Amino acid sequence: MIGDTESKKQAGIAAANLVQSGMGVGLGTGSTVFFALERLAERQKREGLKFFGVSTSFSTALLCRKFGIELRDSGSVSYLDLAIDGADEIDKNLNLIKGRGAAHLLEKVVASLAAQFVVVADFSKCVENLGEKFPVPLEILPAALGLVEADIKKLGGEFSIRMAGACKDGPTISDSGNIIVDANFGSIKDPVALSKKLDSIPGLLGHGLFAGLAKEAFIAGKAGVEHILL
């Protein structure tokens, strides 16, 4: 049995070892992804690995600058070979809830650009059904707030504007200037169906249900790393 931190490090390393020279790689956020970034920086120095990254958050961009990882803007690329990111919840089919960090819109853009989307996380994120621990984050155009709230309630969801907290008065605002809301649907039996319904709501620019995007995961546990392939 190994410690949680060491197993998370092994999961991050395993994902980073998938990167080959010449690739474009989406780079997510979180403690396990940090170890992937660290490993990629090490491979650049030791192996001469050459690739470029597309970051999903400002915090990851700062780490990439620190590690000397080349970054390109997501709007300048139309294809990535691989994307590595974490998750807040993961079900047995590798459907995810993401967005506690309010970056789920860009995270979904980057994941959708990638031919291979790989999740790295620890075992505490695994659930039987999505929605057991966390609501579904939404990014909403401010002018559509009332419309989206009404439609979410029709779908049986509880609608709650996410407040910024002690450092800032008012709601949480995304990097794109939109309002972040959490929608609690309880246990989600069919994330694919709910995802499609959310996709159809005007003014709802992005949601944290990632249904059918991930086909591979490295899950860190006390006994080591579980590699899941669908």
C-alpha cells in the first residue's frame, strides 16, 4: 500500500508518459495534473521532448511558464493529440462532473479538441452516479440568467448563483465574463440525456457534465494506480 500523494503522483506521471514529441496537448488543472506537468517538464530536460500545450486555466498557464512548457492559445488550434485533466466526480463509464474551479467551459473546449482525453484523479472522485457529491456547474450569459433559471427548474434542478466569497462581493465570474451557477439535480441516472437537454438551453454557454468525452483514466488509490480504458 502506498500513500495518497504518491499514488496521485504516479497517476500524473502515467498520463504524462503518453505524450510524444510533436504532439499538441491540452493541460488541465488540479493536484494530480500538477504531477503530470512536473513530469512533462522533466521529460523536456532529460529526453528532449518537444510538444506544445493548451492550458485550461490561468493557474496552469503560470505553472507552464515556470516549467518552461510552450503554450498556445486554444483559439489558435483546431486539433490536439491528447488532453489531460482532472474531475470532481467520475462514474464507471468515465462520465464526469467538472467545474468547481469555474473553468468548465474552456475545459470542455480543450477536451473536445483532443483525439484522446485522459482523466487523472484520486479514488475519492469516483461515484456510482454523478451528482452524488457535487452540483452541475453552469456558465451563463448574464442577459439569459432568468431564462436559464426557469429551464433548469423545469428539468428538476435547484438553481444557485455561486458567490465569489471573502475576496470579492457578488457572484463568481468566469474568465470570459459570464456568471457561474450551480445546478443540483441530485443523483443523475442518465448524464448523456441531461447533457443534451442542457446543451439546448439558449444562453447557457457551458455546463460541467462531460458525458462520453473521456475514454481513458488513471485513478490513484491507496493500493496504487488503476488504469481504465473504455
